[in-house]
Amino acid sequence: MTSTPDPAQLSSLHARLETMNNIVRGLRITIPEEQSKLDKWLATIHELLRFSDQFSLPVTVIGPVKSGKSTLLNTLLGQNILPMGAGITTTFVTAIHHGNDLHGEISLIPPDQADNLFQKSCHFLFASELGESEVSLFEPDDRQRIKQLLEDFSQKTTLTRHGSFDRDYQLLKNFLTGYGSLADYYQREQLNLSFSQEQLEQFRGFITNEPVSTFLEQATVFFPFTILPKYVVMQDCQGLDTPSPGQQALAIQQLATSPILIYVISSRMGLRQADYHLLEHLHDLGLASKLLFVLNYDLTEHPSREKMDEILNRCRQELAELGFNQPCYAFSALYHLYDRLRKENPLGKSEEQRWLFWQEESEKLELSATNWESFTARLLELTGKQADEALLQHLNSRIMHIASRAHYLITARKKSLSLNQEEIDSSVDNYEEHKEKLRQVEEQLGTTLSSITSQCEQEYFRKIESWFNQTEENGIRPLLHQIINNYQLPDDLLPAKNRNPLLPLKLLEQHFQQVIHPQLQEKLEISIHQFWQTLEKEIQSTYSSRCTSLFFLLEKATGNKVDNQERHNLPVPINWDSNLPKFSFSDPLAERFSTVSKFSLIGKLLSDKLKQLRKKRSWNNTISNQLQQQARNELKGRLLDYQERLKFLFLRPYLEKYEHLISDYLADFIHISTLEMSHQQNGLHAQGQQQEELFEILDNQENELEQLIESLNNFTITATNP
């Protein structure tokens, strides 16, 4: 029996955060002299409340075009929400969140961003025609001018199957076509659109129209989940073998941030050539362990259960040959969708006939139902393990940290109220000396902590440098060089006839940039993301162990005992969405090649051997080698620049944030001890009824706080059977 953590515990911790919030607000009345510290704790509690409310776990459904991804998602949701049908139906990544009712939301990219992309593509494709003049997507005359240039370009230039001009040529065509549908929204500055359940067909029109999807920044559907936990966000990606490079790149970006990837295979086709390429690509990116395979049966296509078993076994064997040993769950997503829809409302005539026809094939349905139950159980198990444990434990530790500090504050205040005047008078002379020693200890601890941070920084600077400078076969630098070395110029890239001697060189440069640069960026960003995840765990372990000596100094100076559990569970930075610096290889082409080398190549093209060279095209290899050499030379500097940005713009602020958290912890501890002495020294023991009432309030606050701390100490992640 599989199990998943109970998501109800999230609301339980949310209630404890509210309790802690009320206690701290009460302390602002009973201990007003500590208002600045209490306000800081309240700000932290509000941050945790916001964090728990907004927590989500992305689960991405991927696969080739027309494998049944949207159908599978509709089945999991129990509602026909996403578009299904012939052809490419999904052209933009669509996120499905839990909500109280069914509705959709669309965000359009800002006008300045759209205009900037439009201008860059125009000047890249039509540099000679436009010169220094500016063009705008939102000017009718400019749109008409670019439209005419595109028509001339398509007639004069051979657009090859290798996609040499797909990015800019197709992007400009999409901009011009899509803007016609969205002009009214931009003119009214209405960039955030909402669609009710009755308007959902209009929402589908946005995500199935490729020109319109060029303008989309975010597409979200809200629907009450019944099978999935409420914190899960399902993401429907367009087919990874889509002919649009821009949309394909957008889909690939979702993979690194999603801990669970559901890969859908069509039983009508089995593993196609596109699947082999995609799976090898995912394996190279280090994403193999995230995959959950689904073989989507077409019940009408297969005459018997034996044939279905045969297809499943062949699929499993081929996956094993590719290095994937995960289970493959085989079922008909469409059948289970109809089955769920039928329980709510009557199906359409054709759907009802198909459903009734399938009812006569009990063996097929039995196989599909068994695998469907196994798949949903495994999905619930994975979503629970990936989300609840990390979130609940993190929230619990942060609440405990604040509760412990508040308990120390109440205890110090109660002690000060309990001391009599005679005890205060007898120890006045000693308190000032002791406080001075504590100030010196605080400075010493701060110096030591800064030294620890500096040591860690230097150590992990070296680790980053070592990682970037690996020369082994699987090192990042050799892998990037291998991508460059594998580059080959396609034979049919150039037009058969051309009178412009500059065009061949320009075409080759454009092709090299559009083929190699995205591969380098993608490989490095995926690799550095995985490297940082490992490094982050090592930093937390190393930093915590090196801070152990600080606690001994703290205990010796204050005379108070540091809780052993806190000593091994230091507060860590909230860094759930770690935004690593982006690696960029997109310099203008003019900076890639020196003027001398360009004129040298042009001279060769204009020489007496021009006809012979153009006929044989023997200079292709020369230019290809020069392109590769220039890229290798520039890659070294780019990696060095990215390495420095990673060290100084990402690692250093992360360590500084860590240092500030520990420093605040130590300062709180010392301040509480100093506060206790200050209360005693200044004779802050009130007399009479006022003191008794205050003590009673503090006593009640302490009891409430101790109950909260006990519930946090007894906190364990329970499991429920899905």
C-alpha cells in the first residue's frame, strides 16, 4: 500500500503560525521595551504565512506532439478543460492550479517587451534595409513595411529545413499575425485577462493559436482538484518535437524547475524517432530520475489485450535499452476521462457510442483500470514526498526558532519581576561589569562568524572554479567544447544563385549562432542548477558544523544553556526559488569575428577563384573551423565571467544572508541575558497589584507558548493512504 504525507498538516502549521503571531502581538503589550525585536519577529511570521499560502509543486506533462498529454491532464482533473483533437493543439505552457471554481487567466507580455523583441528581430533579419532607423510593432506604417520586407525575403531567400531563419523570420510573422487579434487589448492596456467557465473556449483559443501565443506571458486554469493535492500545479507543455524552436525552448525551460515529469507515449505509434531523440536529450540533461512514463492506449486501435500487452512489453524493452528502468503505466486516458465525465453529465452522442463499444471489451478495460489505479497512487506518493516533508519541516523549524526566542524573553521578564530589591541592590556593581564582558563576547563572536563566512566563501569559490575548470571527459568545459566541435554546416544552407558575396558569410554566421548558442546556454544552465543543489546542501552542513564552537563561547559567557536541538538545526535562508544567474552567449555578431578575418574571407569570395569556390563550396569547412575556433576562444572568457558572477553575485550574498541569520541568533541570545541583568540592575521589579497582574499575563503567555513548543516538538509527518 503506497502512502503520501497528509497535506492537512499544512493548515495545522498555518494555525500554529497564527497562534505564534497572536502571542508575539501580546508580548508587545507586556514587554513594550522590546517592541523593535518583536516587530521583526512579526515580519518573519507574516513572511512564513505568505510563503505557506503560496507554496506549490509543479508537475509537468511532456512528450511528442499528439501523444495525449492534454487528454491525460483532463482525465486527472475529471473535466474536459484543455483542448484535444487533431493537429498541434497546445502551443503554450498552461498551468492548472487548484481553485474554488473553473476559470482561466491569461497574462500578455508588456508592450515594451513585445516591441523590444520585434525590433531586435527586425534589425537582425533586415539590418541593411533598416539601417539605424527604429521600427515599432505598434505603428501601422512600420508593420506594413516589415510585412512587405518579409514577403520580399521569402521570395529572394531559400528558407531551408534546418531552420536557419525560423527564429526571427517566424517570430516576425507571428508578431504581425498575432497582433491583429490582440490589438484591442494592447490599446486598452488590458494585459491581464480573465475567463469564466462559460468563456473557456475563448481561453483555449489563446493557447492553441501559435501567433497569439507569441504574446503570452502566462496561461493559468483554476479548477477544484479531486484526485491531486491542492498545492500541486499541473503544467501542460506543447510537444517537445514541435516545429517551432521558440516554443520548444520555452517547454525545455520548464523541465529543470519541475521535480516530477510525466512522459506520455502514444500506443498507436509506440516509441517514435522523436521519442528517442527527446529521451536521449532528457538523459543528457540529467533529468532521467524525474520521469514517470505513461503508455496512452488507443482502445480502438488494438484488437485484443494480447496486442496491448505486446505493445507495452516492447515499449518497456526499448525504454530499458535507452537506460530508463522506471515502470511504464499503460492505460487509456480517453476512456477514463469519458468514464469520469459520464458520472457527472451525459456524454455526446459519438462519445457515448464509443464508451458503450469499449464496455464490450472487458479484458482491455481491466488492464487499463489496474494501471490507472497504480499510476494515480504513484503520482500521489511522489507529490507528497517531494512537497509536504520539505515544506512542513521547514515551517516547523522556523516557528520553533521564534517560539524559543520568545520563551527566553518571557522567562527573563518573569525573573526580573520576581527578584526583590535587596537582591538587585547587592548585585548592581557586578551587572555593569558582566554586561561589558557580554559586549566583548558579542564582538568576538561576530569576528569569529565573519571569519567562518570568509573561509567558507574562499573554499566554495575554489569549488566553483574547480568545477568550471574540470578537464575530464564529463567536465562542463569539455562538454561545451564537444557541442561546438560537433557543429556541421548543412549542405543546403545557401541559395543556389546569389549575386551578393556577403550573403554566404552572413548566412553561415546566423546559422552557427542560432544552432550552437542555445545548446551551450541550455547545457550550462541545467548543469549549474544541479551543481548548485548539491553545493547548497554541503554549505549548510559545513557552516553549521563550524559554528559549533560559537555555542560553547555563548554558554560560557551567558551562563545559559543552548538547546541541543537548536544547536544542530540552525536557521537557514528561505531560498525555495533559487534564481541562479543566467548564462548568456548572445553578443552581436559583429563582435564575434574580427574585421580582418571578415575582409579576408570576403577577399577570397571576390577573387578570381570565386566561381570555382562557389561551385565546390570548399570554403565551407574553412569558415566552419573559424566559427568553431572563435566560439571556443570566446567561451573561455564567457565561462570565466559567468563563474565570477556566480561567486560574487550569488554565492557571496547567500553566505552573507546565512551569516546575518546566525548573527541575529547569537545577538538575540546575548541580548536576552543582558536584558535580564538590565532589568535587575534598574530595579524593574514592580510592586503591588500592577506587578501581579503583569506576572499573571506573562504566565498565561508562557503557558500558551509552552503548549505550542510541545506541539512543535511532537511534530511528525503522518501518512494517509491514497
